[in-house]
Amino acid sequence: MFGGARSRLGGFATPLPCPFPINKEATMHKLFLRLGKLPIILLLILILVLFASVLSFVQPQDIPLSITTLEEMSLSKADGSSSTLSLPCQVSYSDALATFSLSTYIYPNPEDFIYIKTAYSPIRVLFNGVLLYEYGQPGSYPAFLLDPPTDVELIPLPSTTEGGLLEIYYSFPTQREVLSLYPIQLGSPYHLVLQQVGEGGASFFFALILIGLGLLLLLLALVVTRFEKAGTAFLWLGLFALDAGLWFFGECDVAGLLIPNPPFLYVCAFLGLFTMAIPLLRFGITILALHTQRLLQIACQVLEVAVAIAVLLQLLGICALSRSMYVFHVLAPAALLLFSGCILWDAFVWKNTMAKRFIFPICQLALFTLLELANYYFLRLDVQFSSFFQIGALIFIFIVSLLCGHFIRNILDLRSKNRQLAYELSLSDKQMEAQKSRYALLSEMASALRKQRHDLRHQLAVIQSFNNNGERDKLNAYLQELLANIPSNEVQQLCDNEVVNAVAYYYYDLAKKQGIQDISIQLSIPADTGQILASDLCVVVGNLLENAITACAHVPPGQARIQMRSRQRFDILALTLDNSYAAVEPAEGGLFRSTKPGGGTGLTSIRSIAEKYQGGAEFTVKDGLFCSSIYMRLR
């Protein structure tokens, strides 16, 4: 019936293969380790794509871009005065500039277009008095935006053999005191697009990288937080990447050419900028647990309230997001500087190891943010918009992704060890329970024997009387009565190792109580187990028997079978256990999934302990039995 167990013990000196069953925690741990590598891999791939894309936009020397930049324009003001204006430039509001026009004569080639970029200003474009394009007129955008969002447009010119007068009429924005005027370019649409991609392509692809990375981190957070709360680190990091990506995307001229929806890009740009610091502060509050987190909570709440007010004022048509931007040019950098200061304080004053790991990424992000602001207001360096912050954000996300992955992996390892320790502690309780049960049984037997010893003289006198009088029937009846009163309980000795025997006896008694009558446990485990700790042996034996009893609980009554054997040879201890089962759930590679609620940790513990003592384990299904084989080296 259980011949397989004995046959497997015959040749245990050969190492066994190890296709281990897996449980839910082990599966999720492996899944996390695989998913944890995805952000880094994706980031590296996207960085390579970014550089490749930028290099691909470099034009060959023999194909010059045939683009004419219209820099000198005639300015006609509302009061009738005129002057010459050089683009790009900024003009301050005055009554004379409430409405004004720029004009110049152009000589386009056939199929030429003009490229125009507006900045919150309604415009009308005419060529030789013919209206070619108008934007920002009432009704062409949501009224609560107050001013038309920035737009970039390629406008086709009519075919003509001669030049003509190009006129552009502007209305001053209601929400700005200064209006930016950008150069107007003339050329073929291919060259105009190529020009914009060459100038803003890097920023555009970087925005796509951040958006993609943010979505990936959010997906990773969704998976990890199902079994580990620390996975919220990826949530906040993903939201930061997404906000930064939306900001860059909304500000990029290439995105404006691809997506003809200026209000959408306007909202993406400003909401991304306004909310970008909030996930960083939430990250510090939730994950780093700094001593100064109360300050971070206050800063985060101030930012959240400020964003809510800015959005409300925009929806009510009171103040545009483009005007609220200047408030966040102060709040966002201040929040990053506060975050950096809190990390430095915890790292050097409170000796916070976690804070020390984040000093470089957050401080360099704050530094690049300050450089970006300095360039926006003072330096005016000839670099792509937000280049400094893009560099800082890229370094920050890359380093923090690595740190978060390492941090959560350590948490999972610690949780696994804690669960194994908890299981070993529960085995100790079961050992104590088994020992108490054995002690109570021995005490009961000793008490019965003392009583019988006390009554022995009287009993012998009665037996002698019946024998002398020849009363055989009464003698036999009296002897039967005495035999019936002898204690029938036996103390099961399943192996010579008392510690392991206590655990085995506990599960043996538990199986009997659950109606599993066909159970046999014969363990050849010596008192001296060499290098193998008795606690580890208890974990292996206890796990095997617990899994077997759980499996037999689903088997029809009378069909449950459990047989456990062990053998020692050449300093190698081998254990086998065969048990009935109702169903198994196979996995990849010939593995089996745990069917316990929550997944359990038994099989994982068996595997780790077997490998700890230079051994192995094999779990197979054969002839209707679940067969477990483990071997370990005693020395």
C-alpha cells in the first residue's frame, strides 16, 4: 500500500532533484523580484532610445534646412504709431498695445508654410489681405481659461508667383503684463517640423519616457501593495514621474504640433508643475518615516490647498493657471528644499540610515530645480526649456527606483524570516502541548498502578481462596475483571530523538482525532543529529505532517492514508512521507501550488532547511499519493 516510501529510501545517497512546490508568498516574492527589474531595464532602454532619437535628428551636411526666420517685423500700434521690432522679444502692456499687428513682406516658395507660436494671445493671420488663420477668438476655447492657451501652428500659404504682405494681429492677454513674441518661420512643412523636432525632440521624448516610467511604476505599485504596504513607495515615485512627464509634455512644441488641443496641453503642463512636489513629500512621509515628518505634512497640505485654490480660481474664471504659476515657482522649490533639509537633519542628527541613502538624489533634484528657476528668471542660458530639471528628475528617479527596489526586497526577506520564526515558535508550543499530554498520560498510568499495587494483597487472597475451593468459574471471572481494569493507554515512542518525537506524536494524535486511522510513523532519528539543529528537524517533520493532514481532510472518510519513514546511512538522514490527497494544483516546471488559505510557508521552509544542510527535496504525485522526499547531511 505504501511501498513507494520504502523503495525511495533505498538509494538516497544520490542527490535528489528539487522541483519544489511554491506557495503564494514565494510566488509573489519572485514576481516582485522580476517586476522590480522592469523600471530599471525600461529606463535604460528608453534612455538609449532618447539618445538614438536625438542623434537621428541631426541633419546631414548636404541637406540644409530651407527655412527663413522672420526676425525684423513692422509693429503697428492701436494709436496709429509704428516701429520696427526684432523677434524674439517681450513687450509690456500699454493702452497702445492692447491690440497691435506685426507685418512684413515675404516671398514664399510653392507649398511653403509659416510656423507661428502664440503665448496666451488671440491672433489673426492674413496674407495679402486674405485671412489664413485665426485663433483664440471668443468661443474657440473654454471661457473659464480667460486667455487662449499657447498654440503652435503650421499655416499653409496660398500659391503665388510673387511675394506678398504677411500681417499678424495680436490682442494682449488679460492675465499677463508681459507678452512673449516668438520668431515666425517660413519654409516647407517637412523642414519646419524637422526644425522643431531638432530643437524640442529631446524634451518630447524625455516627457514620453517619464510618462511611460510613471505608468509602469504605478502598475508595479498596484501589484506589490497587494501583499506589502511598502509598495506605496512605487506609487508616489510613479506619480512624481507622471507629473513631471505631463509638465514637459504640455510645454513641448512638438506635442503641440502632434496634438491640436491647446487647452488639454495647457492643463497637463500646469497641473503637472503644480502637483509635482506633492508625491515627493508623500513619499518622505510614508516611506522614510522622518522625525521631521510633521513639517513635511504641513508643507504637503499647503501645496494641496494651493493647487485646489488655483484650480478653483481657474474654473471660476478669476485667475488663470498661467498666472498662479508664479506662486508655485516659490512653493514647489521651497517644498523640495524643506524635504532636503529634513533628510539632512535626520541623516546627521538622528543617524537615520534610510535618510542617508536619499541625501544625494533629493539634494541634487533640489539643486537642479533652483538652477532651472535661476535660468528662467535671470541666467537666460541658451538651453532647451526645463533642461536642468529634466537632468535632475532623471537622476532622482533612477537612483530612488534602485533604492526602493532594494528596500522592499529586504522587507520581503524579513517577512519571510519572521513567518518562519513564527512557525518554529508554534512548533515549540505544540511540543510543549505534546509533552504535557504525554506527562498527563504517564501520571494517569502511574496512579492506576499505585492503586493496583495497594489492592494486590487483597486480590491475591481472593484468587487463593477461589483456587483452594475449586471455584474455577469464579476465579476466571475475577481474573477477567482484573485484566479489564489494567490501563490500556500506551505512550507512543515514534523515534529516539525526544524533541522530534514530541512534534511527531502531536501530529499523530491530531490525525487520529481527525479520523485518519491509517497513519504510520516510524522515524529512525538519533538523539545526536550532528550539525542539524533539533528545531530545524522539527520544522521539517512538522511541516510534512501538517501538510499531509490538511490534504487528507479533503479525502473521503476511510480513504485517508499517511505513512512517514526515515533512515540514516553514511551520515545522511533521509525522510519520506506519502499521503492521500483530493486534488493538487500544478504550476510551471512540475511544481505544485499550496492550497492552504494565504498560501502557507511550510514547503518553502522545508526547501530552505534541506539546502541549509547540503541536502535537497523532491515532491511528486504517484499512484494517487503525494510523495515527499527530503535528505540532509548530519555532518
